[in-house]
Amino acid sequence: MPDSGHLFDYLLRLGDNGLVLAQRLGEWVGKGPVLEEDIASTNVGLDLLGQARLWLAYAGEVEARDGKPGRTEDELAYFRDSTGYCNLLLVEQPNGNYADTIGRQFLFDQWHVLLLGQLTLSRDERIAAIAAKAVKEARYHVERSTGWVIRLGDGTDLSRARMQAAIDALWMYTGEMFAVDATERALIDAGIAADAAALEPHWRSAVQVALDEATLAAPTDPWMQGTRERGGKQGVHTEHLSHMLAVMQSLPRAHASAQW
């Protein structure tokens, strides 16, 4: 059996990705460019929130294995500071304009659907079951975000310029998705975690196909350095996460004993 601390951290990473991105998408509610897209974006956020609940609930159970009072999904969501969050830096980036939001979603979705597909093969039956449910939702997510990248990239001069600018700005955060540290390596060797590094060529290929159809160019700048040991997965975040958490956590922290 792998160290329960490694498993707990890995589950936090999975849960925090969905939770943070769901919160970002929630900021668009009532502000989408068209009503149908407002609803679609909200539904994607709800899917990710539902996945986050499953991952964080399991994390709390694993935490309790070491004799600790395992935290609930709400406690993990609302009573950790930014340094305790383990999400990818990509998902915490601000919404910006709608091309920025779509670009962030597209780059994440292309990775997420691959990761979940691998996790359905996990030796941890709970992880495999959650992934099997989540990957069905992720297939829709990637289809939607890819469609919007193509629509905006192959649209007007303005929409193309904004979509290209979004991809260029967000590209530097994608390297972290494929960086494997000691926590993940231990779980990969145990057949529990997905080998994120092995997903990179498949992700690159799928992204390139979409960008070609959208008449967009993949950035040639090198990806950011140091993501293996000092990225969002290790609790090193941009200032954007703290600002987002201040809003998301304000009510439960002000009324910590409240029952809803």
C-alpha cells in the first residue's frame, strides 16, 4: 500500500483543480456572451464542482486513516489558505475576456480527459469509479471548448486575435500538467495515479489538431521552468488564487458553525 499522505495529496490535487475552475466559471453566471453559452458554462462548472466533491470527500476519508480527524469536503474547500491548495496554476488564472476563459478551459480539458481516462484503470477502486463517472462529463467539456476555440479562431479578425492572445498567454502554465514529482511517482509505481508525463504527446497532438483547424499557432516559447517541485501542486500559487479564495470562503469563514 502506498503512503496515505501521498494519496491524500494526490486527491487534493484532483479535487482542487475542479473546485477552483468551477469557481472561476461561476464568476461568469449571468454574464455569458449569449444565454445558451451562459447556461452551458454554468453546467460545466457544476460538473467540475461535483467531481471536486467526490475527490475531496475521499481525501477526507484517507486523512482519517492516520488517526487524524479527517476533514469534510466543506472543511477542505473553505478552511485551507492558498498555500494549502494543490491545483494547477492554469485553472486559477482570471477569466479575462471570453477568449481567455475558453483558452483556459480548452488547454485544461484536453489534459483532463486524458488524465481521467488513465485513472479509470487505477488499482484504487474508488479512484477508478470516480474517474469513470467524471470522464463522461469531460468528453463533453473538451468537445465544447474545442468547438469554441475553432469558432473564435476561424472567425473575425478580432475574435482570432483574442483567441491567439489567450493561447499565447496561458501556454506557459501548461508544463505543470506533465511534471511528475515524488508524490505522483510513488502512486504511479503503485498503479494508482496516472503517469501525467506520458500524456504529453497525446495532449500536444490533440491541441495541435484543434489549433490548426482554428487557424491558430501553437506558441513556440519554452514552457515555464521549475514546475516539478515548485508549482501549484506543491502549494506555490499566483496572487490570483488568494483573491479568489477570499471571495469563495468569506461566508463560511464568517459563520463557521452555520448549518445550511
